[in-house]
Amino acid sequence: MTRLILVLGDQLSDDLSALRAADPAQDLVVMAEVMDEGTYVPHHPQKIALILSAMRKFARRLERRGLRVAYSRLDDTETGSSIGAELLRRAEEVGVREIVATQPGDWRLIAALESLPLPVSFLPDDRFLCPAEDFARWAEGRKQLRMEWFYREMRRKTGLLMDGDEPAGGRWNFDSENRKPASPDLLRPHPLQFEPDAEVRAVLDLVEARFPDHFGRLRPFRWPTDREEALQALDHFIRESLPRFGDEQDAMLADDPFLSHALLSSSMNLGLLQPMEVCRRAEAEWREGRAPLNAVEGFIRQILGWREYVRGIWAISGPDYMTSNGLNHRAALPALYWGEPTRMACLSAAVAQTRDLAYAHHIQRLMVTGNFALLAGVDPAEVHEWYLSVYIDALEWVEAPNTIGMSQFADDGLLGSKPYVSSGAYIDRMSDYCRGCDYAVKERTGPRACPFNLLYWHFLDRHRERFERNPRMVQMYRTWDRMAEPHRKTVLEEAGQFLEKLYAGDPV
Ligand code: FAD
Ligand code: SF4
């Protein structure tokens, strides 16, 4: 034996850089299910079950390829509590002094590996379409990093949706066509779901026994756990839902948690699907006339644009990013995020769905749970920990920039040009939640006033110095300033009372 080749739970790709470097005759692949990884935040039980199931299946896939794999199970008595401990144990067992790893997407793990008493050679994670160094070069010297400019460069670089030097259809962006509410009456095919096989069922039992207190329902468990299933899920999405993806991208419905979303983030983030193959499949649907351009461009922008962009932000920002708190928000995360009842129908639905499915789509994450946490002044580190815990696809490199940057504006505008805050009117326009709510979205003050309405102005008022000169927010301040002084006073007082109740843990 000459080296240990580390494969982490989100590195389950056939052509991972560390596996390409492996010599089947000499090297030993190490994969380990360890308690520390399951508990550094209280991950949703479905997320733990997905990662463990997918790791077990991938280990067998590697053995079929002729690699030797030392696989440590969570329920093996000799398994150590951390990845580092397992690497040292295996190194001792087989007498090797060198470790090769594809760079993890989590600064905590990078630091843990760097502190081992054995040399670790990191190889770049080249499953991304924009290498970290290219992103750093693109970002260098720019006053503002804007996704749209990055995305256009990525279109040119990859040729995706390009006709020569021009964007397909003559425009880079079809967002203006993608802001429609959804019809509750339309019958939509659900995403493909997978009945757990014997191996997954064994993992479900293990997770049930080992993580009984983690927030979230374990069953029914329906996620793809290997590449074959992930490819089937991709096929199904492309055929059944992609054509409506654009139209329904920003919509929310109380009785439909999925609408026309792909539910492919966990498969991509674990490495079961590669981002380019997903984008190419979507592009082909448009080129062959089976899906409209607003849907396909919108979908590709999420992957080629947003996914690559947030990864670049994570890579250039380093570990301190996780404690950014540019707006100095200090409140604790309200208990309603962990399932305590609330009268706010939108939050109640988004959290219940998160508990049951480990899934909420982007607009629910951004404009319901994220919007409320930002308006309520919650400490972004606590918000970050919640998102990292509760979603099936949550890994630091993608979750942290989305939460700390896009959703909580805690990175001082590195990622976004203005905070994503809205009153209840936005939620009412894009969803059917307000119809079933105890609060009244049209009321601005009084006991039934929608809390988003009160908190929105409270947020703008308390951060006036920071935002009033932001060109994208000037209009909001003008509207606020035009309101009669007694009305503004009442709004601020009622918002303050609401926050006091919220912070005291009283039901709201
Ligand atoms: P679809 O809506 O069908 O989109 C297709 C694909 O585009 C997704 O599978 C995903 O790979 C990609 N994508 C879309 N938006 C983004 C984005 N903003 N950033 C990166 N990729 C994107 N995504 C994660 O993968 N992991 C996270 O931990 C995560 N945390 C988030 C936290 C917050 C506060 C917010 C606002 C967004 C977060 N996102 C995260 C982005 C996005 O919400 C999810 O990628 C998406 O909801 C996954 O569901 P889907 O596969 O059905 O996506
Ligand atoms: Fe949410 Fe306000 Fe609508 Fe109720 S009225 S669902 S709190 S936006």
C-alpha cells in the first residue's frame, strides 16, 4: 500500500479527481460513516439517510471497478468518531504515510484534514464548471460581483445556449417571463420517487436509532441514492416538468411543495449527476422543440449561473464567511423554525414541508423563511445552522453563500446588490398561503396585520443609514417617507411589540 484515497459522502462521482489519481494496485480508498459528520449540526434524518445509503452503494461501485475500499460503518464498534480518526486508524492498519483527497466543500473539514499528523495532498474538485482559480481571477479587482455578468461569461465559455457569439433567442435572460403565480387547479406530475430497497431500509433503521432527536421525519424516504436512480429522476424531470419550470419558478402553493422544480440538487451535490450533463439535457429539449426557452434558460441559469457563482463566492471568502454579520443582527432563531406552531400560514407551511420532506424550493427558502429571519433580525449564524441542518441538499459551499449572502445580506453585499426583503404583498402575489392565514395580508396595522407588513417597514427604518442611498431601494424609502407620521409611528410600535413577543418565545 502506498496511499489512502479519501472519498467523502458528497464526492460520489466516478471521475472524482482523487479517484482518477488512485492506483488500484497500490492504494486503498477510505470511506467512513462517522458520528461527528452526522451531528456537527443536527442534520435532517433524511439527509443523513441519503448520504449513508449513497456512500454504501458507491463503495460497492468502486469495488466493482477493481478498487480496494476500506469502508467504516457507523455501527461498526471500531469506527472512530471523526474522518480524521478513521484516516489515522486506517493508516496505522495498513502502514501508509500519505493521504490523497479531493478538496472538501466545507472549511471545517479542510481544517480538520490539514491538522492531521500525516501529509494530505489536496486535488481540486473539478466537478464544477468554473475552477476556483478562474472565479478568483474573474472576481479580482471588481467593485461588485454580480451573478449576471459571471453567468454570461459562463455561457460564452461553455457554449451552452449560444448561437455563435450570441445568446440563443437573442437574450441572455428570460426572468421577466418567469414571475407568474401558479394555478392551484393544474394537475402536475410529481417528481420521481424511489421505494427504499433493502440496503436503504437498513440505513433508515440505523438513522432512526442513532439520531432520534434530530428535527424532521425520516419516512417516507424517496430520494435517489445512486447514479442510476439519479439519471431516472433527471429523465423524468426533463420530460414532465421542465417545460413549465420557467413559468412556475417563483410561485408557491400550499398543497404542492414541488410545483415544476427538479429536486435534483441533492443528486448533483453528492456527485451522482454532473452539472454539465444536466444542462446539456435541458438545452437539447429546447433545441428539439420540446421545452420553451424561458424554461430552459431559467433552469440552466440556476446551475451554470447561481450554483457555480455561489461556489466561487464560498471559495474566495474562506471560513470567516460563516460568521459574517454585516447588519449586526443578534436575535435567536425563533422556535417556529423547529416546528413550534405559528399563526403565519406561509411560515407554518414552509416549515412543515421542510420537516416532512427535507425540501423546500428556492422561493420558499428565500422569500418565506429567509425573508422572515432577516426582517426579524435573527443572527445569521443561527439562520445558517438551520439551513445547513434541515435541507436534503445542504452542504456548506452552496448553503452558506445562499443563506449568509443572498438571504441574510450578512456579507455586506458581496453576493447581492440589495437585501431580499418583502412585505406580505409579494407572498400574496406569488402564493395561495394568505387565503388560509389568521393574519390579513391587506391590513397594515392592527391585531390582524400581516407581520411581514409590519416588519418590512421596521427593517427599512432601522437600517436607513445602510440602505437609503442604495439605488435599488430609494423608491422604498420614498414610499415610507410619504406615509403619514402617525401611521409610521403605529407601524413601528406594532412591529416592536410583535418582535418582543417573538423574542420572548410567545406564540405568534
Ligand atoms: P430547482 O429549482 O429545480 O433548480 C434546479 C437546480 O439549480 C437545483 O437543483 C440546484 O442545483 C440549482 N440551483 C438553483 N438555485 C440555486 C442557488 N441559489 N444556488 C445554487 N444552486 C442553485 N441549494 C443547495 O443545493 N443546497 C443548499 O444548501 C441550499 N441552501 C439554500 C439556502 C437558502 C437560504 C436559499 C435561498 C437557497 C438555497 N439553495 C440551496 C438554493 C436552492 O434553493 C436549491 O438549490 C433548490 O431549491 C433545490 O431544489 P431543486 O433541485 O428542486 O431546484
Ligand atoms: Fe404569510 Fe402574511 Fe400571508 Fe399570513 S398574511 S400567509 S403571514 S404573508
